Amino acid sequence: MSTIFLILILLLGFLITFQIAKASEYVGILKGEKKNFEQNNRINGFLMIVFLVLGLIGVYWCNELYKGKILGESASDHGEKIDTMLHITLLITGIVFVITQILLFWFAYKYQYSEKRKPYYFPHNNKLELIWTVIPAIALTVLVGFGLLYWFRITGDAPKDALQVEVTGKQFNWIFRYPGKDNIFGKKFYQNISDKTDNQLGLLWDDPATHDDIVTNTTMYLIVNKPVKLIINSRDVIHDVGLVHFRMKMDAVPGTPTTMWFTPKYTTDEMRKKLNDPEFDYELSCDQMCGKGHFSMKGIVKVVTQSEFILWRAKQQSNYARVMGDKKPATPAQSDSTQMKTAKLNNEAATKLVAEK
């Protein structure tokens, strides 16, 4: 019923507008074409000034109303740099916007049609073309330079002590994998992927490094003030890891892992107090249209302290243990650095033994 009522209102509005337009046309004919044109021209020129003033007031009001309220403070160190870049962009484009809009509407009013004014035409002006080419080029170069600088920081090498989390997108949820005590991700193969056997990532059980890998679909846990490196994959179509509160974003491409890293600044509890919102949670969204269930592809990010993270990880069961049940996992593979140290000690001991003989 409400839909029919809305349609009737729209039709009535259309009819009223049509009738006003016809009435204005008849009035114009009665007044004379020239006089009607001059009158409309003056009205339109005045409305240009009114629109300019009200428009600029509206822009200022919206800025004051929503400034800092939509996203809030950045929750990561890299996010601060992204905010700085956006502020620089808004400053430059804002100045250009205000100047061009004032000139546009003021010129429309000041130079409206007049029989006393003769128009002047010029086909070419080197000075003007140089100005409107060089200045935008310099401004865009500065903006692109800031963008590249921050992009290389985000996608560059993470600190050696960074927490590593593998994030895999699939239609329509997220899979998170953490390495075990060996701090090594086990090998995987896409043909081994099987949701029925709880092997969502296709882990190779023959590789001992997979036996302590933790795989979860619920929440991604991060440590406050500790760098985290995200290794991003996709099981099917292109997804996109969107971390709006951290100002981070990266595509998840099938067969082509991507990476980014950042350092969370506030725990989830601290952010709840800052925002005065006890229900707040950091959100991981899919920022790439990935199918009919795209709207539901949402993950939760929990930022906790170091001790809380250790306690959480200690409670988690490895993917291998869930699948294999009572079968005891093989001893986790040593890290490369440990293997190198062991080999070096063995070589030194062998050399010492030969010397003694």
C-alpha cells in the first residue's frame, strides 16, 4: 500500500511541475520573447550567487558535523600516515574546489548576457595553458609521491619479530591461519582443499610443520603494539581484505599471495572506551564485489595484549589435531635459523674431535 501511495505522490509531483512549466511558457509568450529572456537571465544570475553561498555554507557545515566521527582515530601506525596523506589531498583539492566554485558562479552572475557588452574571443593563450598544465601536474606529482611512499611502507618487509597471520578469503567468509611454536607455516596444496574433512586450506599432513598450525574462521587475534604481517590469499574469486579502522586494504587474489603489515595501537577494550561503545569490534570486510553473498563476508579482529594472545593460542587446537584425532603429531620442523645453528655446532664438534686425534 505504501508503495502505491509513493508512486501516486511522484506522479502528482510530475503533473504539477509540468503544469507550472506550461504556465511559464504561456506567460513568456504574453510578455514577449525578448523581455521574458532578459527577466529569466537576471533571475538565473541571482540564483547562481544564492547557490554559491548556500553551497559553501553546506560544505562547511557537513565538514564540521562529520569531521572525525565517521571513522574515528586511526588504530594503527600506518593508518596515521594514510590519514596524513588524505588530509594533504583534501587540503589541496579543497582549496582548488573553493576557488573554482567561487569563480564559476561569480562569472555566471557578473558576465550574464547584456546588450551593452561585446564578447571577446581568443583561440590560444600560451601563458594560461602553461599555468593550468604545470600547477596541476606539480600538485598531482606531490600526491602520487605521498601515495607511493606509504604504499611501499605498507607492502615492504615487515620487522623480523612481526606476528604472521595468513588470511584466506572464500565465498563467503574468512579463514585465518597461525603458525605453531615453530613459527613456520606448513605446506599446502590447493587440490587437498576439502571442507568435508576440515582441511579448508589444503594443508599437507606429510609436512610436520603443518601439525601445529592453528586454523580458525571466527576471529583474527592480533597483539597490541606488535607488528603483524598479513599473508593474503583467496580460494576462489578475487576478494579484498578491508581493515577500515586500521586504514589498510589489500586484494586477495587466487594463486598470487599478497602481503601488508602494520602495528595496532589500541586493544579492542581500549577502543571501546575511546568510542564509548561497549559493543565495538574491529571489522574485517570484503571490499571487492565477490558474488551474491558478498554483503555477509565480515570478519572480527580482536586486538589483545601479549599475555592474552598467548593464553588464547594455548587454548587452540591445531587443525591437524582436529582432523587426526588421537594420532600424535610429528615433531614440528625446526626453523631455518635453528637448523643452521645445529649444523654449525656439529661441524665444530667434528673438527675438534679430528684435532684431538
